[in-house]
Amino acid sequence: MLNSATVGICSFRRYIDDSLEYEYFSAGHALIYGYTSKELMADIHLWKSRVHPEDLKNIVLPAHKKLLKHHSCSMEYRFFHKDGSVRWISEDLTARWDEVVDCLVITSAAVDRTARKQAEEALRQSEATKNQILKAIPDLMVWMTIDGVCLDVIDDNPDSAIPRWVAIGKNLYDLLPAEVAQKRKQAVQQALQTGEVQVYEHQFTMRGKTFNEEIRVVVVGTDRVLVIVRDMTDRRSVAS
């Protein structure tokens, strides 16, 4: 365990003046930090100098002080690897107070979480891009469960039949006329059975206004669908 290549184990003392004294670095730190245990032991300031300054101030130092009361904590910080790259490091720390020399004896287990962070950031950017694209599309978009419960709505039309704040969390039978809701449910079931986009048009009246819509139902998971609603009312008016 102490020489695991994927986990870096470190034991050190932290004194009341915030100075450090290292006792042990495992071989795993060569992969995580890029520096060998000999390099880290030889220079007491090396590790601290490679932690991102913001994270040293806002995460690492407060975490060490927290150990005085709680004796264990976790932290995640950025570290400048020897190869120049920035790594995200996750550490679990435990501590005990040495009354003889008045210091904390701290043991830490460090793991490189860079790949996970990069994947999370890529997903975040992908989701942000997708949302921006969806917002640019003029159609009403509704995410629904296969049972007809509205999960989310993207709609910039103030004259929509059902406002977003009303729709979310409601079943389509509570939002639409019964025959309209039934037709939508049938389209959802058909989309799930065939895996194909279902397209149909309908007309209905709510609150004294008539809506002509084209509906597209797309399966986006095992338990949900995306319903794309295009308002055809103005086009019908022009055509007539």
C-alpha cells in the first residue's frame, strides 16, 4: 500500500508556526507530482511551491488547520507537475497531536484526479454548447418521462399554451386537453417501440386561443423523450 503507484502516501509534521517536517513520501508521488520521494524530502519548500497559489491559500492551509479540531479531512487542489502540466490532486488526511513536540503528525493519501476533472469539464462544455444550440432553435422543446411527466422546457415564446413554470413536474394529462394528451402519449409509445422519430400535427383550443402545432417525438434515453413542438398557427393563417 505504501508504495502503490496510483496513490501517494506522505507522513509529515506541521508545527504551530506552520512550518513542515517530512518523514516519508511513497514512490507513488513520482507519478502524481512528477517528483521523486528523494526530491520532495530534500527540499522542504518544493511541494508547497508547486501547489497553485490560490489553492494553497484557500484550500490547503485551511484544511491543515481544520485537522486541529477534526483530525481528518479531504481536499482537492491544483498542482504544477514537474512536466509543466496542471494536475488535480485529491487528498485524504488524518492527524494526531504530538504533545511532546507540540505538532500535528499528518498522514495523507493523494490521488491524481486530473482525468476525471477533464472529463467533467468536457461534459460541462458539451452540455453548455448543446443548451446554447437548443436555445437558438425557435421551437418549444419539452423533456418528458415515458409516463408523460414534464422534466424541463426550453421555450422563448411568451404566448405558449403552457408556461414553463406551470409545466415542469406536471403530467401531460394535467396540462393538455384529454384528446391531445392521449395522442401525445401514443406518439411516445410508438417512438419507444420503433426507435424512430414520430411526427404528427394537431389543433386544439386553450383559453380561447386556437393552436396549430407540428409535434416531433424523439427517444433520448430508456426512460425519457424529447418533444419538439413547432407552432404552425401563423403559417396556417398565411396559407389560408
